[in-house]
Amino acid sequence: MLHSFFDSAGTLRGIVELVDDDILHVTDNEPAASFFGRSVASMRNRRASELGVPPDILRFWIDHYREAEQQRLPVSFEYVHATGDRRSVFQVWVNYLGRFDDDHPRFGYVANDVTRQEEAAAALRRTESYFRHTFEQAAVGIVHVDLEGRFLRFNQQFCEITGFSAQEIRDRKFSDITHPDDVKVDQGKVKDLLAGKFLTYSLEKRYLRKAGDIIWVEVTVSLVRDDAGDPQWFVSVVQDITSRKQAENALRQAKGELEIRVRERTAELEVAMEKARSADRLKTLFLSTVSHELRTPLNSISGFTSVLLKELSGPLNDEQRKQMALVKGSSEHLV
């Protein structure tokens, strides 16, 4: 069983002695021998310098062995082994075992390859850094709210939107800064979100800022649940839409004013058209009356000139005949 523990896969174990500023390998397990590219037998009683360990790394290990000897306690440290493009990280423990017949200090070492753990931890740190920078530098407010409506975490942009300091926000609930007329609607959406009716919702509502003024915001809310599906907290993205609301109100007002002007102008045109129609009717009536009044005398004139042209009243000279014909033609044209 002890032999199996000594040769456990993935863990480098061995016993060494410090001899003449070098490290003498007394015995090493299979993983340790494989690390050096050797067999267990070829490692026995070989110095580290003979195994190709560079002087700076040799000194690094000797210093930790000496520290363990001085403290009489196990010493832990991290060793980074680089070979070409490959980089491996080991968590190492060395322990002073005492001095034996040759009076050389003897030590035991255990080294675990934690490269994957280190890479995972580095990836986690990068992810946390990305999240932190996204959270803090976002152009919108980002808020975490507990199930009771208290603010758990928020970024600086949310403070600027509301006008409150970080401490003032921590002392409040979301309903404290929401316009009273919008609280009920907001709470209804939260209730439906908790009931699982939808995964997220968006809502336009009003905030009461610290200075006392009212602003419009668009809030998009989602719910974080644990692996069991139990609600944990809300995540809200808050955007100040006051300028947009003001522009919409101005547009509606301008549209209303335009509609009023159109209605007024239409009414004016209808009055003008009615006046025109009335004038046309008067014109028609006038022309009809004038035509009737003129037709009777013109008919008489036409009749008299016809009689004269027939010379029933006596002969006409050429000039008289010409003038009578002109009068007759004109009267007949007007009729």
C-alpha cells in the first residue's frame, strides 16, 4: 500500500539529500523519473546537475530545502517549469527528514502538477475581470436586486442616473425611487417573473431622483435562479430615456398643433368655397336675368331691322342697308 501511495499517478515524490551544493536523488517514484525522462533505477543516487537541472533552478530548490531545514517545518512553494512553448505549474511541499550516517541533510518532496487548475483559475480571473469591467464601465445602469427589492450591487452609471450616492442607494428599495403611479405595475411584472410566466420583461417607468426631479427610464429585468430553480436575485439594466420621452412629447404636441391648423385651414377653405359657390349662383342668376331682360328688346330690334331691310317702309340706300344689316346681325348674336 505504501508503495502504491509513493507511485500514485500525477504526483512526483522522492527523497533527496543536499551534497556539495547539489541535490542527490536517493529515491524517486515513477512519475518523478518520467518527469526527468529517465527510469527509476537510473535516477537513484544521481545528482540534479547530472540530470541536466540548470544552476538557477538548482539554487531555487536548494534554497527551499534549506528553509525547511531551518524551520523544521514543511515548506510549500510553486514551481513553474518551462520547456519550449510548454509551461507546467507544480505545487511543491518539501520536508526536512534529518541527518543520517553521512551527515547530509535529507528531505522528502511532493510535487503536484496543478497546471490545469492554474489555467482554470486564470480563465476565471479573466472572466471576472471582463464582468467587472463590463459592469463598471457600461453606458447603462446595471443593478442586482434581492427578492425583497433591496439593491445588492450596482454600477456608477446607476448612481448617476438616480442622483444618489452608493450608500444612499444601499439604504433604499427599488420602490423607494420609483414614481408612486408606476410601483403597482412594476410589482405586477415582478410577480409574474417569479411565477415563471416569462424569463424577462421590459418596462418604461419614472424614477424620483435625489434632486426631486422626475426622469423616465427603460428597465429590462431578468431573474437569476440556482440549479434547483429557486429564485436568487434580479438583474436589471436601466437606461435613461428622458430625452427620448421629451422628444416624443414635443412631436405629439407639434402633431396636435399641426392637426389644429389643418382643421382651421380646412374650415377657412370650406367657407371660401361656399362663398365662391354662392357667387357663382349669383352670377348665373344675374346672367339669366340679364339675358331675359335683353332678349325681348333685341328680338324687337331684330324684327324692326328685318322690316326695314325688306324696304317695306321705303327704299334704302347702300349705306343704310349696310348699317341695318350690322344692327340685325349684332342683335341676333346677342340673343
